[in-house]
Amino acid sequence: MSQEKPGIRKALTLSFAQTCISLVLSVATIIILSRLLKPAEIGVYSVAVGFVALVHMLRDFGVSEFVVQDLSLDNDVIRTAFTMNLIIAWCLAAIVFASSGLIGLFYGDPGVARVTRAMSLVFVLLPFGTTHMALMKRSFRFDTILKIRLAETAVRGGTTIGLAYAGFSYMSMAWGSVAGMGALILGCEIWGWQYRVRGVSFAHWRRVMDFGWNRTIADLVMQMGTQSANIIVGKMFGMAAAGYYSRGYGVVNMFVTNVIGAVGNVAFPAYAREHRESNTAPQLFLKSVVYLTGISWPFFGFCTLMAFPIIRIAFGDQWDAAVPLMQWLCGAAIVGTLTFQCNRFFTAVGRYRDVTRVEIQYQVGRIGLTILAAFHSLEAVAASQILVYMVAAVLYYRKVVQYESTRLSNVVSALLPSGLVMLSSCAVPAAVLYLWPGPPSQHYVSAFLVAAAGSGLGWILGIVLTRHPLRSEIVRGISSIACRVGWVSGLR
């Protein structure tokens, strides 16, 4: 990463710091909730959020990405983006609230309607934080974003746990989301006040609309595909099955949200900046994919092998049915890692119409495959996601390889070390799984600890032997820590 512009490494460090702390808080919240709430209660929330998430894509209307990537941003453009976002979000809040009864009727569960009504408040609050956060990302103010996001996570988790303990059932998660959004807006006003939008405008509405329609369509189709499993499973198999599927996807979702999301938070403004200043975004994209696969492939490989102890330790024996679902979904995530940055990359370099076309093609296919798989079994729904991501990878990389620096041969050779690192890190977990003494219900804690230690050592060994680019970052980090420790010792 020695060729990166000043600020990217620091931004990544801050983004990962936010990720690590948020991940700890999120894991703690999920573990506690899994013991306070029943699978059917979590299923009610998951199904409702599946519908709300589809509408959620419309409320931003691509404003955040437009602000970050626009080549000629000024105050009128910012005010126009905020105005469009405000109008759309408030209209959607009214639609979600009004349609909550029909959604509850569709599932025959009034709880789904109650959760949907509460979540409509998030749409009312969102515009007052969206533009703040986009401007801070464009300016690489990830130190401020760190404080705001951690406050949001802490308030959301604390509110959810407190209300669940008080007997609010599935509504605890809905009100926790509302409280978290309120904390984000308050944080923007306290720590990001200089990015406050002053006034409204329609001066550049055509530019915002052109970008917004394309991004909204792409995001809406993407969310429809992503949430299709929860919605279809809830309808065809019931709320308990939706809860199992949600927990099976839980580890994948946490990693995608907290780790891959942390990289994406920095990667998108970095791609946009490289495109504006030096037209070297493709090189940075390939580098980011190599780094991501070096971390995510070993992680998902480990989770595939150790799904049973992970589910049992984290959630208890009432969630054992989620084990095979988690294994298939982790396998799908290994393939999916190749595509997770493609959407952001093409949007950052101005090819947002290509993103729209690709997302429509593969997400429509995803919905169709999920419905067909649901006629077979719940496990088949999870397994079908591997094929879905294979299709997505083909569609996106047909366009990626059009750049000279990201031709197919360059991509394959760059990703080979990550594949070898995954094999190295999975060797001990595979051996533990094969030699596991006794029935699965016994010794799972010991098996997990041995496998985790062996996987960590295997990952480090693989990084060193393959000369993976992550090696230089690890050495740099160790050197930085050593220098700081030495500096502190010198002061003493």
C-alpha cells in the first residue's frame, strides 16, 4: 500500500477501529438477545426488516454516494442533494407506516405490522444525518465518523437489550434501531457541526435525479435479492425457520457489515479520489480485493468447518438447526467476497449505469433461484446462494477485466496467495473436525479453541510463506506498536 495517497491508511485504521469495537458490541448484543428472545420472536423482526430494507434503499436516493463522487461539488449541489433526500425519505416514512397493516396481514402476524410501524420513524430521522456523513467521508474525516458510529452502536445495543429484558419482545430491536438513529443525528450535530447543511435548493435537481434513479434502482434490486431469502423462508417455512436462517447468516452478516463494510467505507471515497486526481482507481480496486480475500477467505473457511461450535457457544443448543445453513452461507460468502467491492468501484468511477444493469440481472436470478430452492428445503435455500454469487462474479468481472491493470490474468495471479492462505489457515480446523472425539454435543468448546489457535497460526504462516501483501501491513503495524512502546518506555 506504499503508493496510496496520504490519509487512506489512517482512514482504514480508524474504520477498522470502529469495526472492531462495533463488532464486539454487536456480538454481545446478539448473544444476549439469543438468550432473552425465542427464535419466533427474532423471526418476526427479521421478516419485518426484510420489507423495510427494500424501502430503505429508496430513502437515500443515492445522495451519499453522489456527494462523495461528484467532480464539482459546491454548496448549491449539497443543498439540492439534502432537499431531495428529505422529500423522498419523509414520503417513504408515510408509505411504510400506512402499509404496515397489509404487511402484517400478509404474514398473518400483527407483530410484523408493529415492527414495521416503529421502523418508519427511522425514515423520518435519516435525512438529518445522511448528508453530514457523506461530506465527512468525502473529506476523509473518519476520526469524527468513528465517534458518531460508536455512539450509535452503543445506544442501539443498550436500548435493545434493556427493552428485551423488560419484556418488549421483538419490539425491543425495532425501538433500538430508532434510538440508534437518534444517537447518530445527535453525534453529527455535536462532532460534525461544520458539515451541517444550511437551507434547501432545487438548483441541480436534474444531476441528482439522474444519478439517484440509477443508484436507487440498483440498490433496490440488490436489497430485494439480499432480503428475498428471509421473506421467502418466512412465508414458506414459518417464523421459526426465518429465525434459524437469520442466525445461520448472522456470522456472515456481521463480517460483511463490520469488516468488509469498514473497508468499503474508506474504499469508495478513495476510489472516487483516485479517479478525480490520477485515474488509478482500477489498481486500487484490485489491491483492495487482494487484501479483503486475504482476511475473509480464511475467516469464512474456518466458520464453515467450525459452524457447530460457533452456533452452540454463541447462541445455545436451541439454534442447532442453523448449523448447516451457516456452513452453506459461509461457502457462498467466499465467492461473494470477489464482488463486494465491485458496486462501489464502478459507482466511484462514474459507471453507475453498468452497476444498475448487473444488479438487475443477477438479483432477479437470485430471487428465482431462492424460490426454486425453497420448494426443496430450507438448506437448499442457503446452498443456492453459492450459485448466485458465482453468477454475480462472472457478470461483474466481465467489466472489471476491461481495464488494463485488472485483466483476468492479473486478477488470478493477485488472488492466488489469498487462496493458499485460506488452505493454510483451514488445515488445523479440518483436522480437528476429522478427529473430533465423541458425539457433536461433546467437547465442542475444546475443539473450537484448538481449531481457532491452529487457524490463526496457519494464517500467519500462510501470509509469510506466500509473501501476501498483508505481510507488509502486519510488519508495519508491529513496527509502529514497537516504536510507540519504546517511546512510552523512554518517557518513563
